Amino acid sequence: MDENKVYALHMGKAKCAVDLGDGSERGEYVNQDYILHTLGRPHRSISLMYCYYPLDEGWPGRASVVHANPNASFAWDYPYDDYFTYKGGLNGTTEGEPFNYMREIRQHGQDVTLTLTIDPHVSDEHLIAIAKDLKPFGRLMLRINHEATGNWFSFNKRCTYKEVGEFYCRAHRIIKEYAPNVQTILCIGGLEPGKDTIEKEEEFAEAVRCTDMWSIDKYFALHWGWPYDVAERGGRSHSRGNIGEIYEYTKKAYERFSWLCNGAKKPMMMSELNADGDVTGPFEQAEMVKEFCDRLKKDNATWFTSFSMYQFRDRGRLGLEIEDPNNPEVGIPQPLLETYKEIIHDEYFLPEMTIGEEVSLPLTLRWGGAEDAEGLAIPLHFEGTPHFCEAIFEEDSNLMLELNGTWFYKSPKTKVVDLMSAFYKKPLTGPCDLTLKMFAPPASGENDIRTEDGLYNSYSVISELPKIRLRFEPTELAR
């Protein structure tokens, strides 16, 4: 590429996409700037976990607050699920949670996966309202009543498995009618022990057929008794599995899902993946996650499209960071964090980048989502590792930038982005050419759904390139 020219750039799907859970019943939401600086790249999607039980007493208060119970001995010992409460829906508002977080996630070049447990008794009007809430948020993925073959969530305590499966199909149909840009995720158990059928197959077969995506949640080790007991050997509130067996179990579940759909193939994912440090300790936790990802790469597992790491910061030991018990705004990095960084910066888990023809400005960039976006490739020449590397902007643009494998966010108000951290752990060994990549996700975090293809795309006009300040020695030399 010619250093004096600019080229079209397309970002596409990774061989295996990586998503990240950010907040749940076990931890608080962490802002996307902190996560980006910590991990060095955006994710395909950020997963948020909320509940919707608008017919219940105490709603929309959080269950563990409005139904505080000193005798609780399990995380789900409340009238409804103890997730953050979804403030939208019928007679709701999109000004607060989770919409403020959804906007921030999309501003930072990521899609949203919304996990939403819903009372199966809500009317169609409630589901229509939810669909309308989600419609401006592009290629959003909606995981409805996850882990539906379990027995811990409130929707399973209120209905039979057959009714839960029927509700999923009803919710899917309404969501697709009113927000066709939203992709639904069915998350159920995998194979029955010793059988070739999936758990509750008869009750969920139609849901397997109607959904857009398939998912199972699989923890390589898990202490489900947290925080009410301590996982000790011989206890009954934790488990640990074998990576090889879990890998085969997941693949066979995918094959059974496909069989139920007459051979049709749909995206298959793990919407919650990790090993619980309460069971393994911090070092083997990292080893188990790496072993699973190494198997995906070794097998070139094209049947497996993505996984979501659960989660960024956790009050227990299911996070890349543990929440500091003295200050919930502080995270304590675990060994898993560095291992995970290595995984997500591996080519197998990175989005595909394709450089096209030379272009000229002004230019309109299209943002479809983290797996389909059009940007700019700007060639830069380096004499070696710089002492200063800055991008200086005149336009009030909302941008994601990548240089030397490290990503940066530029908000509309930001004028200068310091790119030097791209070289701290990856210094240059001599003269070379690098490409500054630039994409423009929606500045508001929402699409303009009034436009012809606004359900799926947003557009930004780039009139001029940033000025790049490159210096290869200190401002003043040592005497």
C-alpha cells in the first residue's frame, strides 16, 4: 500500500467470535473504556443479564432488595430472578438500564447480547413493547429464558417445561415481527446423560427449530453454592468436568440440534464459559479455558461460532477480575485475564480484515455491526518504535481505531488519541509499515430506523483524516 493513499477496509466474522459478560447477579457493570484498555481489543458482543417480571409485587425493584430474605441459602431464593431489572417494556422507559449500557457498548464498536429472563405469563403487549425497545440497537442478540431445562429460574418454577418451550416460540415470533433485526438465542441443556437426545427434547424441539441461534452454558468447573457456602473437597455444591468430554458433549449437542431441524445448521455458541476458581484455584482455571480454546483451533471447529466469557469482573471467582471487597469499583486481575488476552488476540478469534481499493474523502462509512463494517485503512511508515504516536482529529467523529494489534476508542468530543500503548508490549524491531484501521460505529449508540436499511446499518461521513504525529526520538535529547 502507498503511504500517501487511503484504502477501503471491511471487517468480517472471526473463525470463532468472542463475547464478554459484563455484569450479572454476581457482579456490576464495568464501563467499556476500562475493559478496552485492559484487554486491548473490542469484543464481537457484550452480554448483559436482566429480568422482566412486571406482574410481580415489588417490581421493578431488584429481587434481593425488595424481597430481602435473611434465610436465603441459594442465589435464586427470591420470588423472581435476582438480575438487574429491565426498565423498558410495557409502560417502561428506555432512558435507564440496560439501554444506557447498550448505547455505550455499541458506541465502542461492539454488538449487544441481552439475556432476559421473562415471566411466561406476560401478554403479547409486553413482548411487543420489548421488541420496540430493542429495534434501534442494530444486530442485537436476545437470549430469552436461558438455561431453560434447569430448575432454578423463576420462569421454570411457574410453568412446566412444555409451557416454557411454548413461551419461547411465542416470544420469538413476536420479536421477529416487530424487530426483525434482533436474533434470538435458545439456551438449553445438551445431551441427556448416556443418551443421544437432548434434555427435555420433546418440550423444546419446536423452540430448537424456530430460534435463530443455539446455545448451551457450560462451566468447566462451577461452585453453584456461592456465596452461601465454601467449596471444599467432598462438598455437594460444586463440580469439575473434563475438557475433552465437555468439548465432545457440546459438538454432539450441536449435531442433535441440527438433526431436529432436518439437517439445517444454525450458529452454535456457548453463552457462558469459564472454569470457577472456587473449584480449580486461579492457575488451573486459566489452564482449562486455554485447553478448550486450543481444541477449537486444533480442530478448526467451524460448527462452533462463538463463546462468551463469563464474566469481566465477579464478586466470586468467575471473572477475569475479582471485585475488590473494599471497593466495588476496583478489580483485582486474575491469572485468567492474561491467558484470556492471549486467546482473544490470536488470529483464530480475531475478526477478518480485508483491505480493498483506494478511496478518496469525503467518504460515508457503514457500520453494520462487529461482524460487518466498512472502514478505512491508512498506511503509515515507522522508522522503529516511536517515542510519540498520536492521532489528531478536527471532526467530532465517533471512531474505533486499531494499530499494531491494539484498539482505541475516540468519542465525538475527543480531539487527540495517544496511540503509544500499541507499542508497549509489541515494540518494533526496525523500520516497517503498519496500517491504522478506522471504523465509525454509531455515535449515539442507536441506528436511525427511519432510514431504508436503518434496522441493520448506520452511516457516518468522514471528511478528513486525522493528522498523525510521529516522532522517533524524545523532544529533547539527554546530555
